[in-house]
Amino acid sequence: MRGVARQLGVTPMTLYTYVPGKAELLDLMLDAAYLRMPRTAHAGAPWRARLETVARENRELYRRHPWVAARPVTHPPPGPGVMAKYEHELAAFDGLGLDDVTTDAALAFLLGFVESVARAELQARAAERDGAPTGEQWWAAHAPVLATVFAPGRYPRAARIGGSAAADRRSAHDTERAFTFGLGRALDGLAVLVERARSAP
């Protein structure tokens, strides 16, 4: 609250005439960010493309506003931004045959996946700011150690699979690959629900 007051050129107590506290201010900020999100039209697109677009638009929101991923997990009140976002994203499920409760759960599942990746990216960027090595630097420093630790005789799966994966991405973790892979698997999982709903009598 002090930082916002300083930016506005007012005393912190002045802000409390508009909002009760930080939590309410964050709710208003989140609603404003949601209201300004781009919303790609769903009409005519296959369902997987619609849901992928929803996921990517949310990921872009987190990249544009990292504080959204860093905020405590809360349920903001249904302001105009929250409601417009929810309505638009629910529309991506139109025509899939899912009941209302399953549709809401499927959307929450998809958005939860995106938020988990966003939080991992935020933590990785914070670590790099604090002096943690980049992916390439980590690999250069740890490759010789891994060559001795991944003893094929003692840890055959870890040596084969872990070594192949680390060599392929040249780092300990690749958030871009994690997002792309995870999104594909999330959509595969939702495809099971969609197929089941469509084949139901």
C-alpha cells in the first residue's frame, strides 16, 4: 500500500478511503488485468484449439503481470473482469456435451496447470536474479558430476532416462517444454471426458 501511495503521490492513509487493505487492492488489480485480457473468438475452431488458446492467453497474462502468479491463492469477488473472463473461457467448452459441473471442473483443471507452470517460471526467474545459474551454466557445471553419479549398474533407469533427458534439453529444467508437453497431456485427458460425453446415450 505504501508503494502504491508513493506512485500516486498521496499518503498511504489516503488509499484506505478507497480500499480496506492490500487484499482488496489486489482483487481490484486482478479484475482489471482480467478485463484487459485479449479474448480470441472461439467460433469455428476445433475444441482442442479453443482450449489451447485459453491456456496460452492465461500464460501470457502471467508473463505480462508476474505478480498475478505470485499472489496468494484466493477467490476474487466476481467483478466485471472476472465474470467476462469466466464467461469467455466457459464458451470454449460449448458443444462438447459436458455437464455444467464437469465443464467448470475441466476449466479449473486447465487453468490450474497453466498457473503451476507460471509459478515455476516466476521462481526460475527469481532464482536467476539471485545469481542462480542459467540452464546452460547448470549443465556445464553438473555434467561431469552427473556422469559419475548416474552409475548405470546401480541406477540403470536414472542413468539412461535422466541422462538422455538432461542432454536433450541441456539444463535441469525447461519451462517451455514443460508447458508444451503438459498442455498436450492435459488436452489428451480432457479428450477422454469429451469422447465419453459424446458417446453417452
